Amino acid sequence: MSLDVTRRQLVRTFVFGGALAPLAVHRRARAASPNSRLRLGCVGVAGKGWEDLIGASGDGELHDVVALCDIDHRDGGDQPDNLGKGQAARPLGIGAAARKFPGATRYADFRRMLEQKGIDAVTVATPDHMHATIALSAMALGKHVYVQKPLTQTVHESRVMREFAKAKGVVTQMGNQAHSSAGYRCLVKVIRDGVIGKVKEAHCWVGRSNWPQGMGMPPGEDPVPEGIHWDLWIGVAKPRPYKHQVYHNFNWRGWREFGCGSLGDMGCHVMDPVVWSLELGAPRNVSAQVSGVNDQTYPEWSIVGYEFAGTKFAAEGFRLTWYHGGKLPAVEIARMPEGQKLPGAGSIFVGEKGTLVTAHSPSIPRLYPQADFLDYSRTTLKQAYAEMEAQDHYRMWTDAILAGKQANSNFDYAGPLNETVVLGTIAQRLPERKLSWDARTMTFDDPAATALVRRQYRKGWEIETLVGA
């Protein structure tokens, strides 16, 4: 590579499909000075992205936000009426972030942002279909990345992200914040200490989504509001007309072209303690029952089953079952006292000696039957939980960058977890089939399922790191 290649050429040519040779490989994470302040570029700065840029920068006290990128350059506006209270409180558009960080340069196109000199690390909080393209483009320039969950939309993207991050030696983190919670960390200790014995099966669930699923594409087209760069929002996806509050903002999650549905949204959270504590590898097979199938959106409800090889902590033929949309495991599985209800979202571990129930919240895990674990729960478990102070998931990433080590949900862990999650979204598209999975070759025994392992990228948006892998 010529020494006088410009940064602009690097972004446009190396990342977006040109012929430059690969950049030099850095296999170890590069440390920054322990006293330095990181310079952050943030892609997607409204909604959840607002929380990411505040968290990663320490509200601007720890690190400097030098670049803001969002396709929505409005300063507020009307929000969809199906947002939760916390979601509705998040800013809409780039305006709030621009006021908070007036010295940061503003962009609509992440490719232009990556041409800015001096950015050390990038947060990515866009719709799912753009995660891999943005993160890989940043990593190609040696930038550390924090990517919201789900890490990627496809198995292939997850595999490429993991391998590329390792080759580049960058520090990575997926935004599954509960991975740093005291509750999940305590749970891992309980399982690995063998308190309930080897785990034979697990069940994970969430409630109904508060965005629409199970519908077709609406007819017609609405005017694109001033300040929204609709073509940039579409990005790698197939173009379609703008429809008011149908896709942007928030409601994109239910659409197969842009999101991963409820499983993609919450699977990296509630399935995390299962995959983590049991040290699960790739599933052997996956199957699904769903409310119905169409070619546009994910189902209103689903039950997805996975089978895994045994591990030190999981019995051979271990099964994991996912539920959403009002479907739940039988309460009897948990062996809870009569009258107790399952939490709104969480997991059940069924072991040889008893069961463990955890909520998707920063809470202590519960062991059943209660009488069998009463002394342990009141003493050892209570003390272990008290000693497991919650870690700041953002600080785990930024501190790791400064120390030259990896974060706790880096892509070596988050990539395989995400692969398991999005394998389930393939089963949702092809329900009532037992799909056998070969993780080494990234193929199923069903050609229709294998065709969904990768996605197609819009012409002009292909990056060599994905299409050449």
C-alpha cells in the first residue's frame, strides 16, 4: 500500500470494495495511555444510541465525543404511540446530542464520519441491518467498537465480525448490559459451582413486543420529513418507500429486512446467562413453532427449540427453549411454590438437583425447591450476590481500550452468542422443520435455511470484508 494513501481513499476503497491490499494485522489489543481521554465517534445518537454515547463518554466527563452521526437531523418530533415510558423519554433526532456535545462534528453518513481524523473508538446503535457494515468499516481503520445487540443480523456477519476484530486487534463490546450485572455474574458462579447439578434443559422467555409483528408491507408512500435522510437509513437494504412511523423510528425491529424481531432484540439478553454459564458451543439443531409466516415481518409469537452437545456444566443433549409473544414455559418446570408467578422476562435452569430461576433484571437468582436450598440461599448465595458488584458495561469497554485488553462481552464471546440467537430467526422463517446445523461450514441440511445464513447487500453498499468472505 502506498504510504500517501489518504484517509478518504482508505474508507472508500478498502472498506467499500476496492482493490487496496488488506491493512496490517494487529493481533493484540492496542493500549492507550492510562491517563488519556478517548475520542468517540457515535453512529446512531437518538433512542438507545443516546444512552450509549452518554454511557461510553461518562456523560462527557471521562471521554470526548468528537463526532455525531445520525440519519435523523431533527431536534425532536412526534414519537410512535407504542413506545414504553423509558423509550419515549429518549431523544428523537440528532438535536439533543448536538446540544450536549456542541464541539462534535455532525454527520448524516457514517462513511463521512469515518473520514474524520482522530477518532479512537466508535459506538453503533442503528437498526440491525447496518450494524456489521458500520462496525467493520470502523474496525478496518483500527477503531475500537461498541455495537448494540443483536451484534449482527445474520450468522455470516457475526462470524466475520469476530474474525475481523481479532485480526485487527481492536477492543470490542456488544451492548448486552446485563452481562455486567451482579445477578448474571452471580448466576454463573452458582451454576459452575454445581449447586443444582448438571443442567438438563433451560427455558428463556419475554413478553409481547411493543412494536408490530406479523403483518405485511403497507401500501402507499408518505413524504419524507425534512431532516430525515431516508436513503441513508435504508443503507444496505432493499429500497422501499418511506411510511410515517412504520419503520423509523423504533418500529423497524419487526421487519425482516431491517431487524431480528423479538428474538433478536431480547435473545442476547435472556439467553446470555444460559450460553455463558454452561459454556455452550454452537447448537446441533434448531426448530420453531410460530403464529404464522409472511415474507415481511417476524411472527407475533414463537417457540424456538435448540439442542446442544453436553459440556462440563450441561448434560448431553441439552435443550434450550425460547418463548415470546405470550407463550411461556409451564410454571411446574420451575418447581416454584404454588401461587408464585414467573417474572415477565427471564430464564429457568433445570438441573439434576433442583432448578434456578432468574429475572432479566439486576436481581438475585432463586433456587427451588426452596426447602432444599434454604440454608444455601440465606448464606452462601446471599453473600456471593452481595460481593458481585454491578459493573458498568460501558466502562468495561472504555477501560479495556485504555488497558490494552479485551472487554467482558467482546466479539469472541458475543459473536457465538449472537449466532445462536439469529439461528433461531432462521427457524422462525421455516417453522415446523428440524434444521441440523454445521457450524464449521455454516450450512444446514436444508438449502432454504442455508440461504438465510447470509444476506444480500444493496448495490453500492457492499463492503469487501463481507461480500469477499
